Amino acid sequence: PIPVIIDCDTGVDDALALLFAVRHPGLDVRAVTCVAGNTDVDGVVRNTLTVLEHAGAGDIPVARGAERPLIEPVRTASHVHGQDGMGDLGLPAPTRRPVDVDAVALLRREILASPRPVTLVPTAPLTNIALLLRTHPEVTRNIERIVFMGGAVTTGNATPVAEFNVWHDPEAAAVLLTAGVPITMYGLDVFKRVLVPAADVARLRASAEPRLRLAGELLAHRDPATSGDPTPTGGLGDAGAVCAVADPAGLTTEPLPVEVSLAPGPARGQTVVDRRPRPGESEIHEGARENALVDVALDVDVERYVKLWLTTLEG
Ligand code: BDR
């Protein structure tokens, strides 16, 4: 199996990602690290531990990480993920605690100890990853690839042009893009397309198996009929990025220059993706030249990933 470490801000769709990752036979989840994002970092730790217990994966080490972005203040997404970050489903508190070391230390330890290069899957603001890369640059020698959920080629969600994870900590995302390892950007363009059909959500919700019922409740937590939010239910969200690790053939990517807009103002946090067929009228921008090309997801086989996720969970 592929050794993976998930860095998350659990989070409704982070939970869907964890439930899938720990059950997929081709993935070996060696650790899960937590960062502030969808909710505060202690809430993220609690949610992550609870989800792993539901998944029967209570032995995977979980570490607490950054409690705020590098420069930006803490801003959660309770309007999307509920006050507790997990759709306010009233889940039980976890029975265990995170490990004694922090996220950066656990990431370093697990990456360097892995007999095979590790694939990192950040589904959250990139604060932990930036701190890791700046504190322990030697880890890159044992990183196979970083597949991150973040950014957008076209439209944002936190702002008209910025996706939440990158907008939350733009400087950290900029550090990631200079990591010097292969990077896949699983951005909003594909993220929002992978939807589980209503009949499957209903089947999961009716299951007697806690893991499946939790998955169903999470998928259904923003019912447009009752929430007034027009976002369709059933979104796999972050889980799609883990599907892309397990089954990369379901994703269409193109190697492209990507730069994060760091200037204050309406474009802050935008991932500027250069899709021009050849350099334009001006010189390539300095920042973009420094960044290696990123494998940017431009299309996704929706049915394939929905089927993969469902069969893995229900199998
Ligand atoms: C991302 O932000 C969060 O709300 C989701 O969990 C996902 O990681 C989407 O912009």
C-alpha cells in the first residue's frame, strides 16, 4: 500500500476523506495531523479522533498542529461545517488523546521513518505543511508527492476568486508551491463536482453500522430544503483528493504554473493558474518562474470516484 499522511481540519468532508482512507486496501494511513481551519484546532483534534474511532482506526497516531495561520487571524467555517465543525450531529467525545508531539514533529518522524516515500494529503489550510517544510526541509527526500485539496482554477468560495484553504493561509500555500516535490492541486473545480446520489446517501443514513450511518449523516448535513443553502448535498469534497491518491487515473491533470496571490485586496488567496498555451506578451512573472509546475486537476471522473468511495466504505 501507498504510505499516506493526511493533514486535515475535520470538518465534514475531511471526515469523509478519513473514513475512506483508512478502509482503502491500497492506502496505509501512517498518521493524521490537525490544523485550525474549518473549526479551531482543538475541535479538529476531537473530531478527527471521533471519526477514526467510528472507522475502527483508533490506533492511527493523531497530532495537534497550528492553532492559527502564519499571518492571518483565525477564521473558522462554522457556517458550512456547523459550530462543532462536524455538522452539529452530537457525536460522542473521543476516548483517546492526541500523541504527545505536535503535528510538525509527527509529520517529520513518520515521513523519515517510512520505508517507502510518503504521499502527503493536506485537506486543510497549509500551515502545518509550511512549518514542516521550513523547519525540516530534509523531509522532502522521502515525500513521493503532495496531493492537496485547495485552490481553484476558475471560481473561489471564500471570495470570488479564492478557495477557503488557500485563502485561510495564503503564505503557507505559497511555501507549499516551492516545496520541490511533485504536487497535485485538487482544486474547487473538481472538488465540487463529485456528488453522491441521494439514494446512496439515504441508504448510508439508514445503516445500522455506525461508520456508514455517520458517512450518510455527514453527506446529508446541508440539506438545501432545510438549510436554505443552495449547495447540493452529497458532496464528497476533500474525500475526492484521497480518491485521487488511490486511483489517479480518475483525475485529468495538466502540469501548469501556479502562483498564490499574496497582496492585500480582492485577489488575496487566489491561485493564479497560467493556462496560456505559451508565455504571453510580457515576461513570465518572477514568482511563477521560481515555482515548479503543479499537476492541476482540470477534470474528474465523477462516477468512478463516487463508486470507489462507496464500495470502499461499504465493502
Ligand atoms: C475546503 O474548505 C473546507 O470548507 C473544506 O473542508 C475543504 O477542505 C473547500 O474550500
